[in-house]
Amino acid sequence: MVKKLQKMSANKKSGPLLSSAVKESAQQIWLAGLGAFSKAQEEGGKVFEALVKDGLSIQRKTQAVAEEKISEATSKMTNMASDIQSKAGNQWDKLENIFEERVAKALKKLGVPSAKEVIALTARVDQLEKHGPKMTGKAPAAKPAAKAPVKTAAKKVAKPATRRIAGKAATPAANPSAGPSEAPAAAKRPA
């Protein structure tokens, strides 16, 4: 089309011919545009539907990839969290053990027996209670019945004191070699 116009412009004689050629060219361009529009309108629905289908398939693929990446990230984060939690738990256990050891050392310095020592001692006492009467040859003493309440504390204290004094006073008379200073010393001893 351009070549036609150039030939015509080279020929200046064909002025009216040029305008008719320009009109004809514009008409052809207009008709080509209308044809393209018509064809696009006819096939546009089909192309649009094809684009929608392609878009859906791409969306599904991207969602699947995104879900896969999210699940991978979630599993990695879960593993990291459990690792951190176990390490923190181990650290707390170590700290607790150190604290218990230091408290045990402090109690040992104060003379407080450990739980193991108390358990061993209890077992030993139980063993001695079971085997004690057999070792001495005596039957185990029956537990005494409830004692009658003492009316006054003076009677309770006075009787043993007089017995001791009387017993000690008789000893020097029986033993002539004992000096007189021993009997008063025995009487002065607390009950």
C-alpha cells in the first residue's frame, strides 16, 4: 500500500487518483480492523474460556506447591521447637541436679542425715527389734499398761532419791576401807 502511494506521489499528475487511493486504503484498513474485531469477538469467548482453564490449573498447582512448602516449614519448625524444648528440659534437669547436690552438701555440713542414711538406720532398727530378744535370750517385754497418774511430782522424785541415798549410805558401812567422804558425795549426785 505504501509503495502504491509512493508511485502515485512520484506522478504528480495523478492528484485525484491519489486521494481516491488514500480513501481506498483507509477503507481497507477500516474493514481489516472490523474483521479483526469480529473474529476476536467470535473466538474471544473461546480464548477467554481457555485462559480461565489455564488460570485454574496454574492456581491449583501454585496452591499445591504452597501447601507443600507450608507443611515442610511447619514440620521443620515443629522439629526445631521440640529440639529446643528437649535442650531446655535437659538444662533444667542439670540445674536441678546441681541445686540438689549443693543443698545435700550444705545439709551434710550441718550434720543432717541424708534420706538414704535414715532409711538404712530405720531398716537396722527394725532388724534389731526382730532379732534383739533372740540375742539376749529374753522374751520381748510386753508393753506396760497405761500408768496411773502420779499425784505429785514430789513423791515421784522423793522415792528414788531416798532409795539411792539409803543404798549408798549402807555401802560405806559394809565396806570399812571406804572413807567417810564418799557417802556424802553419793548423796549429792543428782537423780
